[in-house]
Amino acid sequence: MADFDTIYEERDEEENTLDNSSVTVSDPIIIRGGGNVTIFGLSNKFETEFPQGLGAKVAPEEFRATILRINSVLRKALPINVKWLFCGCVCCCCTLGCSLWPVVCLSKRTRHAIEKVLDWENSHLYHKLGLHWRLSKQRCDSSSMMEYVLYIEFIPKIPIFRPD
């Protein structure tokens, strides 16, 4: 009767196989800037070519619409950034470099606008599909300079059959 209230910990082979099976996540897809003008690592547009790794996840039209939204933010910001960069470079010697601060602030504002677009896209579409878009800084392949790229990461699926 004393054994009736005792709780024994059981180790099944099934539990061990669940612990050993890890969730595999594909490598992120990287979309580099494809424009001809780059200011502080941010290109003036991203390529709209549909990557093969997203074939079964996202429709090409949805991908293209997201890239076009990001490119429209960049298209609006580029003329202002170029004007301030030119003025800042002309006056750089007289102001000891302080004339470049407006360009830095405008570039930061552009990055925040892109991140805001990506957050909206993630919350309304891509998180439901198991994807997460983000803007990230990465070293260029050909030089030691940094550039901003779009990362499309795959969100691992939660194993619902695994016990808590």
C-alpha cells in the first residue's frame, strides 16, 4: 500500500528520440542591394528577382509587392540624401565634418522607415507563413565595407507533439 502514492520517473525510448530530434531550420535568404547608388551602406533599391528558396512558402506576387514597398521608401529618400551629402562634402572642411550629420540622420531615418515597413509586413503576412524579414548590416564580399541587406529567416515550427 505504501507504493501506491509513490511517483516513479519513467524513461521511455520514445522520450529519448523526441529529445534527440532537433528542429532543422533552413539557412536565411539574403537579398542584396541592386542599385547603382549606395549612401552609408544603404543601396537605392533591392532586386525584385524571386529567390528559389521561397518557392513553396511565398507567392512571387507577395514577394514582389514587399520589395516594391521597400524600394518606394528608398526612392523617396534618395534625392534628399544625395543633396545633403553633396552639400556636406562641399562644406566639410569649413565645418570640420559637422556638415555630414544631416546625411547620417537622414540615413538613419530611412533605415527606420524600412524596418517599420518590414515589421508591418511580418506581422500581417510573413509570420503566419513561418518567415521573418529584417534589415541587417553585412560585410561586402569584395571589400571590407559594410552594406545593408534583407535577411529572410525561417521561423522554426514548434513541435506540438513534444510534451512540455
